[in-house]
Amino acid sequence: MYLLGDESIKTKVIILCMIFISLLNNVMASAQNEQHVDEITIRLRFSDELRVPEEIRKRITASTLTIANNVLQGQPIGKIREQKESYENLFHEVLGRILIGYYVKDVGIMEGTTTVIDLELSPWQDSIKSVDLIIENDNVPEKYQNLIKKDLSGVQELVENLLLGLPVDSVYWAGSILKTALSDHFYNKLPEYDYSLDISEGGKTVVKLHLYPKGQTIKDSVLSIKSNTVPNIAFLNLRNHLEGYLETLNGLPVDFINRHKDFFGEEIMDIVQKDDLLKKIDLRKTVNITPQPRTQIELFLDSDKYNLSIEGRLDLGRRQDNTSFLLHAGKFIAPKQEIFLESEFVTNNVKWDCAYGFQYEFTDKTLLGYKYNQTNSDGKVFVKQVLGEKFSLRTEHDFKNQLNEFGLRYKLHDFISLEYVKNNDDNWLRLVGNF
């Protein structure tokens, strides 16, 4: 029986242990020195120098890289070297299934810590030679379609850059890339509209974009023509033209009108400039557009030379002189300073009153003046005060009769106002027609 304490046995055991430890160390060192794939690079080329859109190149490269990372990342380089042909066949088969429209002509793997995959592709059949872009926008006048197309400038180039050179059979998966690019383009160029996309693929591919508005749209427009110096009757023809024009805005997005205020303001001014009567009058012209579902259009037309107005008055609750017409004709002799003639025709007794005077615009809302009635030989001092967009107040003092009169006026419409009048003796309600 051999005991562990025997010297020869001890020696043999020690030698065997040392050999085992040495072999284990060698195996571990070998495993530690084995290199692995840390990075993968894709080199993509196309047969016959085929023109391929850059975004499509990126998409193919990204798809290939995703597969390569799953298959090769972290693998020992030696293993890849030994099974290189199998890996190349694997990539050939997988990419052939996912890259619809392309043949995988060749796959080459250059193994290393940075492994390089060379990929050569060619189209199945014909590639796209030309692209026709059609933009459809129902019920929108042509001039606004042109404005929309101007906003979308560059969309033709965008579509061509993504489709020209593609195999016809690959259009269906390239469409998702096109839709993403178009959505970004619309967001930056035409955010008030969305679209639907239809592609008819072929050597000559047709791309149709059907636009439809986003958010609130114009349902109606309200026109207000305001002038402190020109009678409303001078704007009758202009009003008809403008109301017809405003109907063309219906259906457009509110935000689109707001973004293009200058364009629509210029169109309105162009209609004003073409009015036969207003061509003969030198006017200050200002337009204010408030886009909303019921859009407000305010047009301000005033003269720096003359001040003309015609009023028809019907006094309710007053027995004498209760129907009259007042004609005011003034000439500005300096900024805010006016000399004028007034003629009042009282229809009840067929009487004409004529007066002349001077008035001064103390502020934008306050008017001071004096007029002398030549018919009755009496003078009046008056003050007119604007209280708001629709309200105004006037007060008069008649020196001859020592009569004070106050009037609070409310503007119902560009053509009609209502005024409450009170003097020393009486009070009544006056309906005023602003001709």
C-alpha cells in the first residue's frame, strides 16, 4: 500500500499539479489574448454606378448594420475567420429578403476588431427615371393654390431626391421615408395643412399630394369700411367688389390667413386702387385683418384735403323739424384744422339752414369747433368726443338762444347710428343714416 507521505509519490503529484497549472494558465492566457469584434463598418456600392438617393443609402446601411451588430458584434475574430463563408451566405440570404427591389450581388466580410462588410446591390428591374408631383387642393381658388405651392417650394426636389434612381419595386417601402420627409417639410413650410400621399410607381412615377386644412377655417367675413372724411355712398361699388372677394377666403385655414396677412392686405388694396371713383380721390388707405372663423376686415379710407359727410336724421318723439338732411363740406387748411360749410335741409317745412365754421382736432378723439348759422344769425360752439369704437358724445352751446344740447351716439352699422339727444327744453331719440 502506497502512502501519500512516500517521497516518490509526492514528487509525482507535485509534478502533475505543476503541469496542470501550466496548461490551465496557457488556456486562460490564450482565451484572454483572443480578439473580438468591437466595431462594424458597412461599405455600400451599387452596380453600374446606379444613382441612389442619399436617404435610401442611409436606410440600407442602417438595416445592414442592425443585422451585423446582432450577428457579429462581440464574436471572436478567429471564429468569424473560420466560418467566413457561412456568415457571408447568411448576410446574402437575409438582406435579399428585406431589401425589396434589389439583388444582393456580393457580400464580403473583412474580419477584425473593426470588421468591414462590403455590400454590392443592383436593382431587380427598371429604376425610376422621372417623378411627376401633383398637388391637389379642392375648392381653393387658383391664386391661393399658387400661394400654397410657393410656401411648399422645394417639395419637388425633395420628392425627386428620395425617388429618382430607386428600383420601381422598392417604392412601397421607400414611401415611409418619403412620408416622414414630407411631414417635416409641411411642418416647416405649410403648417396649416396636412396631406394624404398616393404613389403610382413606374419608370415615370406619379406622386399625388391631396391637401386638407388643419385647425379652424374661415366660415364668413365681415367687412367694415370706415371714413371720417368721405361719405359712405362713395364706397358702394367698392363694397360690392370686396364682399365678392371675401367669399373666396371661405375654407382657408385661419392660421394661413394670419401668416399671410400682408398678401391678403395687398389684394384688398389692389381692389381699392382699381375702383373708378376712388382713383380720382387722394386717400390714406389702411386695412386691418383679424383672422378668425368669422374674419373681421376693417378698411380705413380718409382724405388729408377734404372732409365730406351726408346725414339723414329722423327724430323720434319730437314734433317739429323732426326730419332733416345735413351736408358737411370741409377743407383742411393745416393738419387737424378745417374750415367748413354746412347746409341743413328740414323736410317738414322745406327750410334750408346754411352755416360756416372752423374746427380743430385737439386729439385723435376730441374735436373742438365753432360755426355760425347765417340763416338764423346765431353762433354755436361745439365739442365732439369719441368714447369708444361705437360710442361718441357731442355737446353744443347756442349763444343766441342760450341753449345747450347734448347727444350720445351709438353706431349700429356703417350706415346707421342711434343718438339720444337732450337740450334745455326737451329730449328725444334720433335715428341717423350715414350716407
